[in-house]
Amino acid sequence: MASKYVDISTIKYFMNNVQELDKILTSERFEDHNIESVDMFIDSVKQFADRELFPYFKEMDESPAHYKDGSINVHQQVERMMKDGGAMGLIAAPFDYDDGGLQLPLLVHTAANYILDAANNHLPGYSGLTTGAAELIIEFASKELKEKYTPKMLSGEWGGTMCLTEPQAGSSLSDIITKATPTNEGYYKISGQKIFISGGDHQYAENIVHLLLARIEGAPAGTKGISLFVVPKMRLDETGNLLPNDVTTVADFEKMGQKGYCTTHLGFGDEDNCHGYLVGDENKGLHYMFLMMNGARIAVGRTASAIASGAYYASLEYAKERPQGRKLSSDGKKDLNEKQSLIIEHPDVRRMLMLQKAMVEGSMNLIFKAAKYFDLQHNSPDEQDRHKYHTLLEMIIPVVKTYPSEAGIYSINNGLQVLGGYGFCSDFILQQYYRDIRICSIYEGTTGIQSQDLLGRKMILNNGEGARLLMEEISSTINEAKEYNELREWGLCLDNKLKETQKILFHLIPFATKGDYERFLADASVFMEFLSLVLVGWSWLEIGVASKRSIITGDKSHETDFFESKLDTLEYFYAYELPKTIGLSEVILHPSSITIKTDKKTIS
Amino acid sequence: MASKYVDISTIKYFMNNVQELDKILTSERFEDHNIESVDMFIDSVKQFADRELFPYFKEMDESPAHYKDGSINVHQQVERMMKDGGAMGLIAAPFDYDDGGLQLPLLVHTAANYILDAANNHLPGYSGLTTGAAELIIEFASKELKEKYTPKMLSGEWGGTMCLTEPQAGSSLSDIITKATPTNEGYYKISGQKIFISGGDHQYAENIVHLLLARIEGAPAGTKGISLFVVPKMRLDETGNLLPNDVTTVADFEKMGQKGYCTTHLGFGDEDNCHGYLVGDENKGLHYMFLMMNGARIAVGRTASAIASGAYYASLEYAKERPQGRKLSSDGKKDLNEKQSLIIEHPDVRRMLMLQKAMVEGSMNLIFKAAKYFDLQHNSPDEQDRHKYHTLLEMIIPVVKTYPSEAGIYSINNGLQVLGGYGFCSDFILQQYYRDIRICSIYEGTTGIQSQDLLGRKMILNNGEGARLLMEEISSTINEAKEYNELREWGLCLDNKLKETQKILFHLIPFATKGDYERFLADASVFMEFLSLVLVGWSWLEIGVASKRSIITGDKSHETDFFESKLDTLEYFYAYELPKTIGLSEVILHPSSITIKTDKKTIS
């Protein structure tokens, strides 16, 4: 097992310097926090992760969560994650004091959870979904529901889940059929089946509070007829006793990775005795759920980037210790009398390591930026600013979720390759990271769905206001970069990529205008790949500007090597990754409609 | 479990029509075979695979080969693969009648093994390595060794392995230290440890014949001091009895995939009683081994492409059966009153399916071409032709091994994505293909090693003769394509890619001339990715030319849909995959040397 899974200096530098946490902390809401107190919080999270998460990472893969006799057995560290993590405020962090929270910025919460995910991605989902479920209750449910259910969720005694997917309704939520029948007693009777429910049941939670989408009898078809309910596994009677609520654990799903994080199949109302409590108004369930979706998507991107971080450091450690082969001399031969080189000295291995570093850190900074936008959206004093940052978050969110998930697979694939045959062996950890990350491009809307959202909604958001705002933000970083000789070239390069983006949009949007939506969106996934590289190029340029400034101003927070290494990785990204946009652009601009031909047997 | 894993029509069309098996069969060596007899052989292999391999594919993953009490236990189908497969001639197929073989072309043997690999990649390695080990004995060892050891190998009663890797010597074979001490009794005493030995031990083989690389005491350092030995697990005494030969099964390696194909750690001579028999001359071991390497690399590429074939058909079957979502109408909305579409109707799903088909079939045809070159290298009556086809095989072999392995990962990744959340679940087979294929880019020389070979040796082979011959072959296909209106565009496109290839070589080779080998080879893996797309583009153009001819000549061997589907997939490859060369070319031509900087802490 490797010894390092995340670079805490990089986390703090991106949070404090690149994303300028201090500017967020000026908000009244965060007046009790400052850079030092946040620093201590992050350090304590790192210690917690070192002690309670990382040492159990392999064990949780080898002893998966499993179904037995009607319930799910999970690893004992789930209890530590929930209860000790709860006590540290890891579940409650983003909430108001009034609701039992710590009023920490999402940027800080994201940095903290990045550490947890990198240490052991099988655990933070339990607390993260509990935060998410509590957030829906706090934001949209009655005071009574909030007071009854959230305190024990925030303390980690109870779990929380999101129950969306049904066997016939995965990406297509409009087809949900779980039924809610009104009664005259303040609750609905729920009946239906939900699948793929993460953290849906386990032996360490006295209760689990499900936030469930269902259709009230007679509701309109499709997404406009879906309501949101609190459906606890154990409901509270009037005297505060817990009664079974007719929620059945039907089975769990065995998976190729993330095996310690249980994925369950739940049945509701088999005995016609499952009570659900409406959250907010009828038929607004999907609306409420989607207001939480940006946070959930930041979390998935964060998990993916963090898994790739763990893999990067494991492969780096191996590369620094493993001798194999020799450097080539000027006649192209190897001197056998020399002892073997460490593999980190071979350029191809260095390429595989830099590729990982570029993806891990480039995506980490982009994720932190999304969290910053979230904080500014909710806490800027100015209404226009709130709108601006909300719009910017909407624009980048599909990439924030997708790039770390997709590039993370590629990144870990390279990390595994660094180990050669050992990378394929269970005794080494790379193969686990490789399996674990694979779920991220499926969670919370697949890459296909994110790509439709990116091109089909976001690129034309508010008649192009969103795209314009995003371009302005990127251009502003380019202008900063142009002030430094060393960065000017990369700034000009990114500027060209923005022009190419516009060219692509001018090519594609007319298809939508003409009503040919199928053609408009056919290559949305290719556009996602293209724009992801542009946005991560932007992320790296931003890191470059901050690093250059740190060097010039004699920032003593880190060694000069630290900043130089960031500039080298920026160069790597611009030399090896960003050029791939050229081919992708050609793919998008090509005249072929081969994927939308259905008139003949193209595929067989 | 899906029901289809390979398209037998495509296998036969590529073998018979695109690679023109009939021309190979004109050789005297193959005079007993004809298209009809080969057809029957392929059909019988398919039936064998349907009956004995495919039904056990998942089971072999779930009950892995494992070490117990000094030996390895494997699934019972290993016995069927070896003994029934042996009886069918699957081990002996390529050998001469005199050596107990069937004198079948490698092209036919490759097509047959493609079917087996696609059905269940955990099994054909056992027979394949036995063929390889027997081949070394038959080609280079004494008549006595051949007569003693090969008959029971070809019948499948005994297994065979290749023992190359040692704990300190993986990619770097010059560092092998396993020792061979001469005696006066016609054998050497062997002592050492070998790891990652596929098929190294199991309960169904009465004996296993290891072909082992070792260093005779006093031999020169490096690759020039390595000799090849036959080291059986049980040696034959003079009366033909089997005696234990001091070969110990130390352990097996648990892996993330291909779990039914055992990977062992073997010890030789722990009790100073391990006899090894020299094959050919002293110190020529690596030379002999590398004469077999092209065959071994064709086999790895074949396995990878075949695994991706299995995955493709599994995801295609799912896409044809799974309803989800609806088609977009001209206002970009979905009509909820319509029933759900099958997911194969969504362009993004079609893209993921065509991507798989393009990679699977494009690589299959390239692999078959390599096997054809092998046959022509060994059986052309004309010496110059033999040299030509040997050179062509040398040129394409790194891509034949690497493209299916690397693109296969990408292909199956897309297959898994077609299934959404189910793709990640163990109940569905995609996750197994995803895990299984990952070893292929490591086997028989990693992608890094293949890339160094491609750029560092092959591109400058015989002072450029190799590159010239390859370009001529590709140009000849381009000229054929230009005869058809529908193909002309793709021909011109591939022609441009050839010019781009030359531009890249003119840029890179001067680094070698100047003695800067490190810079010359630093981006070899990127060049591999570039040239792979060009060669698979060529493969598709060749398929296109054959299909177009079949349509025009009214070829009744298949429905017109079959040929049209090939032309559509050609279009897909040229519209979606080949353009990626543009970005890769820019990466290679960039002036950055970031991966060869070692003077500062770039990577941390």
C-alpha cells in the first residue's frame, strides 16, 4: 500500500490562493471563520482520513458490503465515518448554525471531502448522501419534519439517501411509477420499488431517512407530476418512538468496484403501511431535487478526481522505488555495467506520471472553482453577482462532473500501466482505483446525459448569456496570463481554443434553430470532450498565473520547486492534452450523420 | 449473459475475401486444404467454443484459479480446452505433418483462436502457450527433445509455458539471473525464480514443459548471454518414466481479471536437482525467443480484439432490448405519451456501438493481415517475397499487438457505458470484459516497449526500407479505393495521413541522427497512437474496397446489408476516429521536452 494519497499543500494552495478563499470568507455568513481556522479544520480532516479511512481502503474492497437475511452488512468503518465524522461536523458543515451546521463555505467542505475521497472512496458517500438528504429537508420541508429528522442525521446516528431510480426509470426520470396515495392523516401511503440506492441500508444506522420521488395519484404525466417525500425506514410516532415503516431491503447489487459502499434495492409499502411525508408542494419533487443537483455533481467530480489522486501517488511511489532498464546513451544503446535506472527516469514513465498529475490537479482546481461559484451564488451580497455566479456554475457543472470521471479513468489507466504486470495484480492497489472510479461517469447523470445538458441547455442558456459570461471569465484569466512572458504563449493558445469553441457553436446551433435537435445533439459527447479540455486548460492557466505570482512575490508558503512543478505541469497539459481539441473539433465539424441514420442496418 | 460474442460471417469474410485466403492456400504446404475444408474447420471451432468455452466464461471469473498446498487449481474446462482442443488440432494446427501438425495457415489458426478468445479468454492461453513452447522445441531443439516432449504437448496431455520474467527483470530481460550450471551428463542444473508464468501449473496436466531463459555461468552480460532451456516439471528418464524435476509452484498471482487463466510463481532447483536441456546454441536464447515473438504478439492483439468483440455484442444485445427515454421531436421536447424508445435509437448510444464495431472489426482485419504476412513470409516460393512479407510483418507488429489492447479498453469502456448502472454490476458481463482486457497492454512487451520498438527500430528498419514498403502497401489500397466514388474521399484522407506520417518522421529521426535518443523516443507512445489510427484507417479502407467490390459483383455470400454496414462503419472510423491523428501529430511536433527534464522536481 502506498503511503500518500493526496497532496495537502496543493489542496490548500488551490483553495486559499488560486480560488482565493479569503474573498469568500468576507461574507457575513462566514464571519466566524478565517484562513487559520479553516487550515486547522483541513488538517484535522487529514488526520481523520489517515487514521480512519485510508488504512481500510483495501480491506473494504476485499470484504464487500453484502445482503444477508433482509439487511445489508457493511464494514465497521462506516460507523466511524458516520459517527466520528458526524461529530467533527463533516455532515453538518455547510448548514446554518440554526439548523445545526458550521456555516462553512462549500469550497472548504469540498476540500475536506476531497481528502476523504482520496483516502477511501468507499466511505464518504455515506456521510455525503446524509448531508444531501438533510439539505432537501432543511431547504424545502416543514419545520416539523426538519426538527424530527435532521438532528440525528447531522450527528451521523441516522443515514440519509436519495431514492430516484426505478428498474424502468434510470436516466429517464419522467417514467417513475412509485405511487403516493394521500390519506387524511398528514401522510401519504407509498408503494413501489427503488434500485441503485447508495447507502440504502446498513447495520450501523438506527434509522435511514430516504428522500424519495413518487407520483401522487392523478398527477400529470412526466416530470411535472413527480413529488418529493421523506420516507424514513423507521417512522417517529407522536411520543418519539421509532416504528418500522414498511421499507424492505430487497437485495444489494454486487459491483466491480466501490464495493464497500452499498448499493441497494428497496421496496416500499409491501404491507400497505409505508408512510411518506410530502416535502414542499405537490408535483415539484424533481424541481427540488434538481436544485440540489449542482452540489451532487460537484461531489461526483470531486470523488473521481480524488480517486485519481490516490492512484497517482501510488504509481509515483512505485516509480521512485522500482529499478528497471537503463537510460539510452548517445548511440541509442544501454550500458549494461550501469545499474538499472529507477523507472521514474524513463521519459515514457514520466509522461504517464505528468499526465496523471495534470489531470488530477487540473480537475481539482476546476472542482474547487465550482464550489467557489456555489458559495458566491449563495452568499454574494449583490443580486446580480448571485445571478452571475449561479449562471457560471450552471455552465461548468456538466464538465465538473464529467471530466474528472472520464479523464480519471484514463489517468488511472496510465497509473496502472506504470506498474506493468504488478498493476494488474490484486496485491497492488492500482487495480482497485481502476475499478472504483468506473462508476463516476454513471452516477448523477451519465456522461451522455451531462453532454446533452452541456450542449443542449447550457450552451444556449438565457439566449447565450451563459456562454458569454463563461467566455469573459476565461478571457480574464488569459489577460492575466499575458502579463507574464512565460505564460503568454499558453494564454494565446487558450484564446484560440475559445475562438474554435465559438466556431463549433456557430456550426451546431443552427441545427437546433432549424428544429433538427437530433443532429444538434448527436455529437454532444464529443463536444463535452472538447470543452472539457478547454476548461481544464483554463484551470491550468489560472494555476499558472497564481504560481507565477507566488514566485515573483516571494511567497514563502511553499518551496519554489512547488510552484515550478505547477508551471511544468501546465506546460505538459498544453503540450500533450490541449492539442487533442484539434482532432475533436474536426470530428464535430465533419458533415457525416452516420450515428443518426436509422433507415438501414448500420449496426449489427 | 448475452448470446452472441463474435460475428462468424465477418470472420469468414475478412479471412476469405479481404485477406484472400485462397492465395495463401495455393502454396504447396497447404495443398490438402481449401476454402470449403477451412470453412468446416472454423464452424467446428465455433461449435466447440459455443459448447465448451462461452458457457463457462462468467463462472471462471467467479471461481478463479488458485494456489493450494503447493499446486494450482484451475476450472475443469481447462481440461476440455487442452484435451478436446488438442484432439481437434487446435494446439497442433500450424505445425508440419511430420511434427504431428495439420499444416494450416496461421491466418486460419488466428481466425479459429479469435473465436475461442471471444468466447472465453480465460482458456485459449493454455493451449496457445503450449503451441508456442512446442514451436520453440520443434524449430530449435534436438530431435531427441522434440520426440520426447512435443507429442504429448500437441495432444493436450501436457502443457507448455514461457519462463522469461523474474522479480528484478520484467521489461528488462538483460537482467535475468536464473542460473544454468553445465554438467557432463547432457543437461544443465537450473536454479532461480520465475514470476508471472501463465499456465505455469494445474491439476489437469500430467506434465508441464517450461521453455526457460537462463544464464550459463560465465556467459556475457546482458541479452547476449541468455540461453534457452527445456525444463519440464516432470523429466523423462531413459525408460520413459516421469520423475519430479525439482520445479516448485511457489504461489499464484491474484489478479483483477482473466482470473481463470493462472499466473504462477515458479521456483527451479531448490534442491539442486532441476535438469534443464539446452535448446540450440548457448547464448542464443533471446534470439530464438524473439523469432517466436511476432506470433506471440499477433496472439495478444487477437485476444484483445476478441475480448472487445464479446463486449460489443453484449452491449449491442442490451441496446436492442432496453427501453429508456424518448426521441427528441422538432421542438427539442419529448412526447411522454409515446412509449419509451429502445436505447439503440439514441444517436449517442449508436455512437458508442459504432465505435466498438469500428475498433473490433478494424483491428480484427489488421490482425488477420499480420497472420497473412506471417504465412507469406514462411511460404512464398520467392525469396524476395519472403523478405518483403517478413519486413511488412515487422513493421506492423507493434501496432497489431498494441492497438487492439489499448483501443480495446476504450471500446469496452463504451460498451459498459451503454448499460449505465447495470454495466458496473457483477450480474452483467461488461464489467468482466472490462477487467479481463486490461492485461493485454502489458503482456509480451508493454505499450511503452512496443512504442519504443515501433519508432526506435521499425521506422528506421533497413535504413527506411521497412517504412517505404509499408507506405507502398497502404498506397496500393488507396489507389484501389480511388476507383470508387464512394471511397475516393477516404482514400484521399488516408493519403494525407501518410504525408503527415512522413512529416513526423522527418521531424523525429534527426534527433536519433544527432545522438539524442532520449528526445527521439520520448513521445514514442504518442506516435504509436498516431500510427495505430493510420493503420486501422488502412484496414478499414481495405474492408471498404472489398465490400464495394462484393456489392458491385453481386457477391451472394452475404446480404447487401452486411456490406453496407461495413461501409457505414468505415465512414464512422473516418469521421470520428481518424481525425484524432491531427491532435496527436501536433503533440509530437511540439517543441516541449517537458517529459525529459530531470534537472528539477517536475514531478511530485
